[in-house]
Amino acid sequence: MPGFELFGDAERKELNDVLENGVLMRYGFDGMRNGHWKAKELEIEIENRFSVKHAQLTSSGTTALNTALAIMGVGAGDEVIMPCFTFVASFESIIASGASPVLVEIDDTLTMDPKAVEAAITSRTKVVMPVHMCGAMAELDALKEICKKHNLLLLEDACQAFGGSYNGKMLGTIGDAGSFSFDFVKTITCGEGGAVITNNDEYGLHADQYSDHGHDHIGNDRGVESHSYMGTNYRISELHAAVGLGQIKKMDEFINIQRKNHSILKTALSTIPEVSFRRIPDEEGDSCGFLSFFMPTAELSDKVVEAFKEFGIDACWNYFNNNWHYIRKWDHLKEIKSLYPLSDQINKALQNINDQNFPQSDDLISRNISCLIKLSWTEEEVKDRASRMVQAIKSIL
Ligand SMILES: *Cc1c(COP(=O)(O)O)cnc(C)c1O
């Protein structure tokens, strides 16, 4: 998955364009920039490649989520439903918006369980935020149906599934808005960066303004531009956008490599009856950034992780013991460890999370192993890795 593995001349060329004129900011300074608008160009690339009307770059995937929630009008008193298996950015952005996070179980797709979503809806629910974890998609048809029935908005966190699709549509473009991350370990990297995408014209306009202090971006004198509402600064720099522009041109190549490597590993592991794989609602749309599988018990899963180390297999994890991706280790959330006071409503929501159990997710995550698919492996290396993975798993059965 990490695009940094294939950082090269294309990224250096785009960066040099920016360094040569020294305009490191994405807005203004028209005369000095020799026609270079890297952030603008990258947004257009995203709009074209994803067939989406609006792409707004931001400083990170987290600020892309913050922006998405703001343009959807999420704030004090609202509830946002999110899965209990995701990156911490999900609840961070919801809390930053002033809304309350409501956590639900995942199912064997490793993404939010639509039945759990439906059961969690209250009169305060405003947004359902599925996270396409580890490269593949949530049950988007079922989630869309629920949102339609209850008049809710759908925000897709596609930060880990860049380039994946569902029934022929790119992930991130199916909900009311979607978010990407271009941090250093994602499929396409800017170093740091993110994007909000949407087909809603009002959301698109508001994303552009909100992420730059409310600037209306009319005319070419920033000092006299006006503001219709309060915004903030989630701008990406031209330097970061330049790296992303070099990277995104290799997007198809990256996804093809991931799919090829993924297929070799999955075929090898399929020969072991004790191994089962995550359910993928649309196999063809898997971005294949990870290969995720289950062992029959948590004990066997722990043993496989140990055996992988012995057999020299890196980049494979069991998220049950991970501090950043699963509710079990989010003590800071459950114990409401905040540097500043939170609203009564958020405090209550976090107490509810502390009282909640996630037995279905505990079972799945404790038996799961997710392996990163790298871009830089040679075919020989992938084949060798596949046979060592099989040997490692068989050694503990
Ligand atoms: C990486 C990631 C984010 C946040 O992205 P940053 O650019 O690191 O802020 C959000 N959600 C998910 C699922 C992620 O993997």
C-alpha cells in the first residue's frame, strides 16, 4: 500500500516546479508562480479519475473528515454513527465537530454491520460514517438504504481504500461525501494531506471556503475576499500537493500491483482449510491494499502472528492488541481523557461507549490477521513470501 515505496523522478519533478518559483502556498501570488497550481491540478486529477464533481484537498485525512462533517452541517447535539474498528481519527473528527460519536459493531466484512447501524439510530443521528478498512468496502447498498429510510447523510471514510470501487463506482463517491488520506503510509502519499470529495455543489463550495478561513476565493486579492461564515485553516501546501500530483499519475499502476500481489498471497493461503477470508461485498472492487483473513480461534491467530515473525514475514498484524485501530485499547476515549472540557452531551456519549460491549467485533478482530500488500516486492519475493506464510501457518496447526 504505501506509495512512498515508489517515490521517484515524477514526484521530484513536480516538487522542483514549486521550489523553482518558491510559491509554497496554494492560493494567490499569481504573478510569481509561473503557472504552477499543484493543489488545483491535483484536485482536477482526482475529480477526473473518480468521476466526481468536487475534490477539496486538505492538510490531512483527519482534517478532510473535519471538513466533511462541517459541510454536512454536523455540530452540537448531533450523533454520528461510526464502527468500533477504524483509526482514531474517526472519533477525533466527530468530537471536534461538537457532535457525539456512537460506536457500532463490525461484521465479517471488517466494516460496520448494517444491522447494528439501524439499531443505533436515534432522533439525534445525522450521519452514518462507514470506514472502508484495510483496502475494501463496507456494505454500501444496505447502508444507503438505511440512510434513505431514516433521512441520514452517508460519509465514506475511504482513507484506507483509495482506488477501490463498489458495483463500478469509486469508493468515496457513493455517499453524500467521501474522504481520503494522503499521509505517508497511504496508497498515494503527499507526505501529509487529504481530500474531501462530493457530487453535491453546495458541499463542494463550502469545502473550498471552510478549509481556508471562509475565503470566498473570488478575485485575486486575498485581503479583500469576503466571508459568509466562519471557517478554519486546513489548507494543504503546494509542496505536499506536488508530491501527490506525481503520485496520483501512478495510481492505476499501484492498484494493479496491489491486486497482483494480493492474488498470489490469497491463492496460496486458500489451500489451508483453517484459513477463512473477510467477506468483500464486491470482490472486483477490492483495492487490495491488505490481505485480511481469520483463524478459527484467537489463540491460533496469536500463534500465526508469532510464527510469521519466526518465518521472517513482516507487515502482518492482529488488531486486537493494537492501540490505534480498535475500541479495546481506546482507554483515552472510554475514560474521557481530554485536555479541555467537553460538552455534557459528548461526555454522556463517551460514558455510554465505556459501558458498551462489542462481542461480535471482539470475536472477529481477535481472530483476524491483516497483512499489508507492498508495492515494491518483486514477483519472486511475493511467491517466496506466499510459501513462507503457508509454512508458518501449517507449523502451528
Ligand atoms: C489514515 C486514516 C485517517 C486519517 O488520515 P491522516 O491523513 O493520517 O490524518 C482516517 N481514517 C482512516 C481509516 C485512516 O486510515
